[in-house]
Amino acid sequence: MKTIIRVMLLAGLAAPATTFAQVPYDRIVKAESEPANWLTYAGSYKSQRYTQLDQINKQNVTQLKPAWVYQLRTGGVFETSPVVVDGVMYMTEPPSTVTAIDVRTGRPLWSWTPKIPDDVIVIGSPPVNRGVAVLDNMVYAGSIAGHLAALDAKSGALRWDVAVDDNKIGYYLTLAPLAIDGKIIVGVSGAENGIRGFVDAYDAKTGKRVWRRHTIPAPGEPGNETWGGKDSWKTGGGSTWLTGSYDPELKLLYWQVGNPGPDWNGDFRQGDNLYTCSVLAINPDDGSLKWTFQFTPHDTHDWDANETVVLFDATINGRSRKLLTQANRNGFYYVLDRATGEFITGTPFVKQTWAEGLDAKGRPITKPGLDPNPEGILVYPSIQGAANWHAPSYSPKTGLFYQTAVEMGTIYYKGEAVYKPGIGFTAGGGRTINGDDAWSAVRALEATTGKLKWEFKLLSAGRSSLLSTAGGLVFGGTEEGNFFALDADTGKPLWDTQLGANIRGIPVSFGVDGKQYVAIAAGFALFVYGLP
Amino acid sequence: MQRWLWTAAIGLALAAMPARAGAQAKADIDGGKLLFQGMCAECHGAGGAGGDAPPLNRPRLQHAPTDAALVNILQNGIPNTAMPRVRRFSESETRQLVAYIRSVGKLSDAKVPGDVKKGADMYRSLGCASCHIVGGQGGNLGPDLTDIGFMRGPAYLRQAIVDPGAALPKGVLQVPSRGYAEYLPLRIVTKQGGEVRGIRVNEDTFSIQVRDQAGKFYSLRKADLELLEKQTGKSLMPSFSTRLTPAELTDLVAYLASLQGEP
């Protein structure tokens, strides 16, 4: 007995200690220097979703085995991108639960669920949550009730909770917040409800709102004239539902703006509808705009521009440039100068039938007659877009931008536009041409030009989020449940396994006790894989 | 939840609505027809006569016995079937669609011509039961036809007999998935040189599951295949266009249309 107790004590002492989050802003700025952790939604402020870890590589990826699986207690669409800090994973369960997990065993450490009213309004997406932000000793998460909460990282206890805006008129949150120096930045969903979108900054310690940047200018502000001179700007959408990126050196926050409302009937919002379908470069101190770029003026196909913007530096025409790139829902891949907003190049990355191309300033040269109508009109890309929330990845090692491109068309319908608070304000919709006639491909684009380097075809038009690694791999998942790894240089499939349900999760990688792992949510479970 | 409340609210509004004046009712039906032609006719057929999806020109719809139930389907689709929510509708658009679909149901010219009994005899003598199940009896290579008259319109049934490859069922089953052709014929050659002909049972990016005419299953990794030919537009079922007189064809369609499922 005595021996057994001694052995247990020794084991206890020898057990690796888990330190709970202690993540000052400076750690997130230098996230790439500690690849065992995944400190923010897209891996770093650059949103490259790239890991420096190379223990799992082209040679040994076939040996991957499940380390543990975490099952949801209830179902739901599971789109989380976990954050991992010093042996603890913080991830979200649908619709708005935050759970901390011991990454060595998969055992939960705490779980917190906000109050969600029975009559919560979630129109425009499933009731999902894509992850948390961590700063200092707090964990931050949004909810479909339209709130932002700050939790104690050790216990999950609520530190503060604010209503970002009124869910009764359609505001809700699905994105992972972004933590910067002393501030928590969030955007909102709800453009299918006739909201007026914004980006908000909250004091990380107190929850007090520091600033709000509306995405649609009010009368008297520049850009309001692009709304047809009526009240359409008040219900013009422009939601901000996916996490932005940040350049701490330029001190610019980049946030993507969604579609105008009503989605498929532009009659009452004649003009470009600024700043919908745009990216905003925001001064994080006061929310003022440094520059803006609009991808799709006067959108009528729900091709919002909320897709992740990826930041990297490269030399173009002999000149070193700070770049911002996006594979946009409208089917074009864009390269901008992120200091100035200057358009550098743009090129289609899928079949698209709506534009002749882009002009010298990046504005699309649209083909006439392709607006939705009551009888329906077939246009590519689809209503769900060539890209969407699913995460792209950029590898500094290959210089390639990896994107799951959706090859699908939609018959678009225009409907009657009637605004009532809290009721869907979409005025139309679409029927996708799916099944055997649609498909997706993981595409590797030369990041500075958008030129296709390779592609790997997926059976159906799924939205595979991607992770690229220093081990020369690209991880992703299919609608049919295949979790796979491709050769990052050639696109050749190197490994796959079947997880038993559609994969909506966003892959991340982390390390603990000297071993690298890859995590991805599929169906109603989170899977973690590592080498034996 | 909110969606359900809204649906219920519209349902109540419709139920509470007094009989509309004739002109308004006519306008609603006309408006609904326009919406229906754009969004519904491809599957449910022009005038709701049926096609890939069940005919709607009958007085009682299984999933929509009441207007409230019909509104619910328009707003939400029918889970686990090929019926999607095509798009969100305003209240007046919903009212118009309900008015039109109900007007089609009242036409009651849904009677399918032909002699059901003669058609049943034809079904037996042609050996259809070697590949199809009706009421639990028959072979399993092709689709179960027990409720085919409920699920498909007569025009579709006629085409399926004359030109089976043009009318592969789409996306009713969970496997492979919504929108995919079912019973898709495949010709596969493995890298070892083996050949498999059969129908697709399921497929993903890396593998494919096949059943041949003898009922044997094959599980194949795509990386091991030399050729994977999806014979879109073809069917393992032969065409009966030359083996039936027009009258016999009409009788067979009438028999199939009479198969409305187990009571």
C-alpha cells in the first residue's frame, strides 16, 4: 500500500503542470514564435492559419492516429476553431457554449453556457459559434443572443457580459472575437434581418464600449449617397460576422463587411451601397477609417466579403509590399496593399459568369441582365459563394494561398422587399445546382498573383477550412467526413480518414509534451490526431 | 424557434383571413403561379402535375393537410426529404403560393388514364419485379416502387419506362446525398485491370461503394482505379419503348400511379 501511494505521489509530482491562460497582448503579437500554442482565431494576427510545427510531415503523416475525441452533449452545426494556450484548449460548442479542455486527455475543465432566449432570432446562418479570443486571464466569446461575455480563464466564471446590440431586431454573434492591446473587437451577424452593421471595440477589462464603427454611413457622412437617397441605409445590412485581421506595426485593423440588405432585391438601394461587400482598414484607437475597398458594388447575389483576409509581405515588381489578400465570395481572388488599400491584382479562382473581369482599380466590369428576377436566373458562383466562412491558409514556406473553391451555380430569385423588425429581410433567394453538378477543390494559388499552382478536387461542393504546416502539409475536411492531408507543394493526397459526419470545423495545430497534434470538429465531435 | 413562431403567426393570419374577394383571390393565384413556375415547377412539374417530386394537383397533400402546414413547408422545407426551403417569402408571397397550390389541388383532373389492372398484369409479365419491390415483394436492384405513384407524377413515370437514363431519381435518399443521382451506372477499371460494372451506392472524395447486377458490393479506393466512368444519362434498366404499345404503356403508368404506399 505504502509503495503504491508513493508511486502515485511521484506520478502526481511528475505530471506536467497545466498553467491557465496568461496571455498578454505581446504574446499574441508574437504568436508565431510559440507554435505549440494557437493563441487566436486564425493562428496569428496575420490570419495565415499556418503552423511552424513540422513534427507531422510528408514522411510520417500516414501514421496519424486519433489521440482523443470530445463529443458534444447536444447536436448542432459545429464550426469551432479552437484556441490552445499552455495545455488548455478553449473552444465553443453550438450555439454559444464555451468549454475548456485538458489537451492531454480531452477531459473538460469547465464549460459555460449563456442564457439564450427561446425566441432568439438567428436568420442568415445556422446558430453556430466559431471560437473564442483569449487575452491576459480572460476568455471572450459572443453569443447568438447578441451578447459578448468575458470569462475567467481558470474557472469559466463570468467576469462581464454586454449586449452588443438588440437580438429582437436581428443582431447576433457567431464569430470569434479578436483580442488586441486592451480591446476586444467584434462584429455582428444579421444582414438578412435589415440590421445596420458595425464593428465594435470593448475595453477588455470592463466591457465598456470604446468605439463603434458603422459599416453604412449615415446621412451627412461620405458614402451615404450610395444608398439611393432614401432610408435604405438604415436597413442596409453590412454585417461583420467573421473575425478580422490586424497589423500591429501599421496599427491597422482589417475587418470584412457583408452583403447589403435586402439581399436579392436592389431596387430600393440604388447605388454602390458603401461599405457593404468591402474591407475596412480601421484605426483601433478610435474606430476611424484609414482606407476602404469595395469588392462587389451594389451586390444582389449575397456575395458578402466576410471571408478571412490574410496578411503577408512579399516583393512584387521588385518592390517590397505589405499585402492583404482575400478569396472573395464573388469568385475573385484579390491582392491589395494593406498600408494604402491600393488594388494590386485580382483574378477569378472559380467559374464565374457575372463579370467580364476587374478594371484597373479592382472594380468588377459586370455583365448586364444577371440580377435576380422572379422567374429565376442561373449565375455562378452560387448563393453560398465561391468562398465563405471556411478558412483559407497561407504558407510562408511555399508562398501559396490555399482556398477551398466552391464550383456551383444558383438559380437566383428576386422577391418582394418588406421590412419588419426581426423578420427576414432578404427579398428573394436561390436554388443551388448541387449534387453531381457541383463540386469543390482545394486550390493552391500563387499568393501574389492568384495564379493556380495546383488543385485537389473534392467530391461535393463542401466548404473545407484549411491549415497549412511547416511539415509541408495542408489539412482539410470534406462534406462526406474525410479528414485529409495534402502535399502543400503538389496537392497530392497523402493521408485521409473517415470521421463519420460532415466536417464543418476549422483545423488548428498545437503541441504539448513535445508532440504535435491537429484538431478538427466533425459532426458533433472534436477530433484530435497525433503521431503514435 | 423564431422561425416556427413566425410560421405559426402566418398560419393563424391565414386561418383568420376572411374569404377574399374574387378579384384578390384571382390576383393571388396568378401571383402564386408566377412564383411556382420559377421555384417549384422544375421538380413538381408545370401546374403541379408532378415530376421528380410528388404531384400537387390533388385535393389532399400528405405533408400539408392544412394551410398552416403548407406555410410551414414553404418556410422550412421538409426535413430528410429533397424538399428544401427554396427561399424566404414575404407574407403576401406566402399567401400567393398557398392560393396557387390549393387552386391546383382543386382542379381534380389528376385521374391518370389507363387500366390499372391491365397495367398490373403488364408489370408481372415484363418481369419488373425481378428488380423492383412493391409491398415488400420483388428484387432489390432498382428503386422500391411501393409508393412511387405518390412520389412521382405520371409524366415522370412514363419517361422512366421509355427512357430510364434520362430520369434517374435525384436526392430523395440520405445516401449518397441530396441532389446526387441515385442508381447511377458506373464502369470502373482498377489499376490491376479488373472491371466492375454496377450502380453507385455511395461515394466520397477518396472512395466509392458499388453494387453490381448480381448484388455484390465493392468498396474501392479511388487511388486504386485506372478508370471511374460515371455513366450520366444511362440506366441499368432497359428501355421498354419498343416492347410496349401506347395503350400498354398507358396501362402500366396507370398501375404505377396507383401505387400510393402501404396504408
